[in-house]
Amino acid sequence: MDRAELSGWIERYERAWRTAGTEVLAELFTHDADYSTAPYETAHVGLQAIAEMWEEERSGPDEDFEMTSEIVAVDGNVGVARVTVLYRAQADREGRLHRQQKEYRDLWIVEVDGAGLCTHFEEWPFWPPGQEGAPAAGA
């Protein structure tokens, strides 16, 4: 993997998050990939488990967020990126605040196979002081 390949994988990940359904995950992850949402969390293992976590964690493909990333390092088939995500505040149909604005910074460790599919994904999420946040618990 090189920096361009990792950057492309991250772009595909973001597009997948913005896409309805979870079928697109097979274009990102191997069938037996493991996905850890935080250090010491039990990993979600396999496409089905990743898909279930994916749907539980997002409000839907139309979530209003902005994501930026910066490649930190690439070594062999492993890459590390610093990712910042800003979820904008959302109101319900009556105009009441449904979700507060939220921001987090994340380090992603992405390990890929020869075909560029992720075999191991690990997040190290951080939230600004005073903002609640918790990783998605593994199965």
C-alpha cells in the first residue's frame, strides 16, 4: 500500500458511509475482516458483524457530516491516517434540536490484503473536552 492507495480507500469508506445499505462493505473489507471501534473494544469480525455495527452507528446515509483525513504513515500493507469528522446539529420536522453538533478526531489503522481490501481496521477515537462520546461496543 502507498499513500495514494490509503487515501483512495478512505474516500471509498466515506462514500460507503453515505450510501444506503451495507452491500458496499464487500468493496472495502474482506469477508473475515476485523473492525475495532476503539482500543480494547471487542472487534466486530466478518462482514455481517461489521454491517450490523455500521447500521447501528449511523443515522442513515443522509447524515450531515464533513470528514477530512491526513495520511500519517504507510508501511508495507498497513497505513495510518488522522481523520476528523464533524457531525452538524440536526433538527426534527418540528424544528426541535434532534442532535447536537459533534466533532471527533480519530486515528485509523488500516491493514489491507493484496487486492486492497481491508483485513484489519482499528480506530482510536478522541472527543473535544466537554463533549460526550463513546466507541461502538463490539459483540
